[in-house]
Amino acid sequence: MLGLVGTTVVLTAPPSRTWRPQHTAGSAAAGLHSTPLSLVFLAHAGFGIALGAMNVWAVAMAELHEVELLSGLIPAAFATGSFLGGLLYARRAWPGSPIVQLLSGAAGFCAGWLPLLALPGPHMATVVVTVPGVFLTVVIACGFTTADALVPTQRRTEAYAWLIASVGVGQAAGTALAGALATHRLTAAALPAAGAALALTVLAAARHRITARGGH
């Protein structure tokens, strides 16, 4: 319901009602098919894998420790970290280009999942997941600013939609994988880190292409 209300507010706001697309031929159509932008989408699918896997892992933790509250508490702790990270990120202008900030956020996001490999107990696990949560808003925000630099102005809304869709597809894949591997404790705990590592690896490999294309 909140999502519906928010969407309605955005659609009825003056900037949305007065905006008209700019129709240009040539390079604009190719903007969304570039390899650098495709790699940014792939990286965000990796972030989505981590999110989907975390939700299923939280349920597995609740069943393992016979604490039903964990299935909601762990995602809530992660979301709290994301909220706090967003506040911190928005308070100042951070150094570096969008791709550098995205890489830094992806590294923090990946590192934040590694303590789960030690198979912590319920209380420690709840605390630990706040750390990658802090970096979630950063990587999503930097994903948008990186996409800004890679596409023509008139294609940005479409690029944003593909970015969100990439996270959603990754989340669905992470949920499915985690569901299939839920009985294997270490593998299930490692899956969020694996998704984050995929994102970091893709971005590191694509950095020079993104910079050359305009993400500097």
C-alpha cells in the first residue's frame, strides 16, 4: 500500500506531469545495449542474489534454532543497516567517481557477509547482517549514478527500470538457490557472500570500460 501511495505521489507531481520525452535518432537507441551498462546490470543481479538468499537463510536459521522471530528479525536488522547507511551516505558528498564509489560500496557489501561463514548463533547473526545492510543503499544509489553517466538523458528512466529489474531477477535466483540449498548450513550461509562477490568481480572487471564510456 505504501508503494502504491508513493508511486501515485510521484506520478501526479508537477515534474512528472509536465515532462515529455525527447525523441532523437541514432546513438540514443544504442545506449541501453552497451557492454559497460550490461555489466552494471549483471552486478546488480549479484546484489539481488545476496538479498534473496538472505531471506531464505533467515528462515532456515529460525528453524534451526527454533526461534521463529529470526525469520523476520534478521531481514529487519539488515533493513535497519540499509536505512542508517542511506542517511550516512546522503549527509555529505563523497570523493571519487560513481564507479569508484560503486566499487567501494560493493567491496563493503561483500566483506559484510563473510562473518556468516563462521556460522554465528542467532544473536550474532542478527548483528552481523546490519553491516552489509549499511552498504546496500550505497550500491543501489551508485548504480543509478553510474547508469546516468552511461546512457543518454532521454533513456535514463528506462535504464533505471532495467537496473531495478536486474536486482529483482537476482533476488528471485538467490531465493531459488537458497531454497534448494537450505539444508546445507555452510552453503546457505555462504550464498549471500557469493552473490556479493559476483557483483564485486563484475564491477572490478568492468571498471575501465565504464570509465572509458563516461562513468568517470
